[in-house]
Amino acid sequence: MESDALQLFIDFPGNLLYFLVLIGVSQAAFFIALDQRLRQMPANGAARLALGAAGATVGWVALVIGALVTLGGASASNAILPPMERAVNVWALLWVGWAILSAEVSAANRQRWYDTLLVACMILLILAYAVTAFGWRNAPANVSFNESAFALPWTLAPVALCVLGVLALLLSYEGRRDVPLKVLFFAMLVAGYGVALGQLTAGDLRGDFAGSVRLGMLAAMPVFLAIVYRYVIHRLTSARNGAAVAAPEHAAELPKPEAAARPAEKWPTLAVEAAWRETAPPRR
């Protein structure tokens, strides 16, 4: 059974606030990264962070639209939303994780490797969602999603992805910034899914949704926003310091102003004129 605190994220209006906060945080991260992308060209890292935030936002919006479409009937909602939310959670994790891991990668071959891995994971995700949605529609009506055979794989898969993300960060620690903050993002998700996994194995998780997973996602997305903000601040600071260093170098290349002409030394001239007058014969 879900505790009363976790049940707040499942029942109305807590579930509505949950999705609105996720959409708002994702949009904030998107516009912060987009502004950096438009200010400094080229800015490949900012573009990747903006795409990651946009991908997560698309997932949350699609889930909200699905909830609104099925608002009229509880049976239609139970048939569509449980597998859809699991797929959207992994969708957002893939986009945000890809952005975090690839934003600071400068080598083109490593960037292509991350891009290829993202595409492959997206294809697998779509196939897994199709299989789950088809199987869930044929499941007995008295069985909740957390009691079905689909719950365990959809809980283990995000944990495995988060562990791989942490390993990728630690193996390339030297060339990355804010690694502890990025590890914290994955750790929040592992904590949420870990609680749900413990409840599943103990047989205590009922219903179609997991409040601990929603709480973990709600804690992780603001960390992603902080990662984007820190990245933009670093880029702006580096650009300002670079401009300050370059300014004296360009100033040295400019032609120096000519020295001001010294004022005429009048006192020696007056002394010569006085001596000449003394030696000159008097006029008649």
C-alpha cells in the first residue's frame, strides 16, 4: 500500500500539480539553454541541453493530453495511462540523460556515439511500449498495473539506465563539470524507483501508478534545471573572461598617440637677444 504522503502524488489535485511542475521546470530549462544557444554561436552544448529539455517537455505534454482525452471514462484511463506514464518517464530520462552526458563532449565521434545510442534506445522504448500497451489492454479488469507482469521490467529499466549514466559520468570525471550535481539527478530517480521496486518485490504496491516514482522525478527535474543554469553561467563567465584577456592584447596593437609637442623654450631666446642688444652699437 502507498503511504499517505506518496498517495498525494497519485490522487487529484496532487497528480495535476505534479505534471504542471514537471512541464514548468522542463520549459524553464529549455528556454535558459535556448537563450544561451542564441547568444553564443556556435553553442553545441547549449543546443543539446535545449533539445533534452524539449524532449522531456513533449513527453509530459503528451501524457497530460492523454489524461485529458480519457477524462470521461475510468476504464479508458486505466487502459491507456499506466503504460503510457511508464514510457513517458523513460522517454524523459533518455532525453535528459543524453543532454547531460553529451553537452560537454567536444569530440565529434563521441557525440555521434551518444546520438546513435539515444536513437537506439528510443526505438527500443517505442517497441516496448507497443508490446506493453497491447498486453495491458488484454489484461483482466481486476488486475492493476502494479500487479501485472509489466510492472517489474518498467521499474528495473530506468534504474539500469541511471546506473549506466552514473558510470559514464565517473569514467569521464576529469573532462566534466558539476559531476556531483549530475550524479544527484540520477540518484534521485534511483531512489524513487528503488522504493517502488522494494514495494513490488514485497507485494505491497497496488494500483496503477507509483507515488515514489513520481516523487523521485519531481525531485530530479529541478536538479536538471540547476545543471542547465550552471552550464550557462560558466559559458557566460568564460566569454567575459576571454573578452577581458583579449582587450589588452588588442590595445597593444593600436598605434600609440604621438607625444605632445613641448612648449617652446623661450628663456634661452630672451637671453641671446639681451646679449646682442648690449654689444650692438647705439643707434643715432
